[in-house]
Amino acid sequence: MNDPAKGRWVLLGVLRGIGVALVLLGLMVTEGRFGLPYWSGIVLLVIGFAGAFVAPRVLTRRWRSPRP
């Protein structure tokens, strides 16, 4: 049960989930629901989008096995 692919798959799913949660939190901040500045919501949005879309692609390219 020591398969690195399973751990990587779980990590990618968790990373995407956290990214989506940050995007939703950023949207709520930009709407003024928490009393935080508008720019902090934009920062959360950018970090969330990067975590949900960019980071999983970068990690899968890094983990890809070399072609024979």
C-alpha cells in the first residue's frame, strides 16, 4: 500500500479543493461580508485560482515519468 501515485492523486484533489475554497472566500471578501479591504479579496482570488488551476498542472509535469 505504499503507492506514490495514490498519494499524489490525493494531494492534487486537496490542492484543487483548497483553491476553490480560497476563490469562494475571496468572492465573499470582495462583496464586503467580512469587513476586510477589497484588495485582500482580490489577493485571495488570485491565490485560489493559482492553487486550483496552475499548481496541479505544474506538479503533474514535475511528477511525470521520463519518456523511454
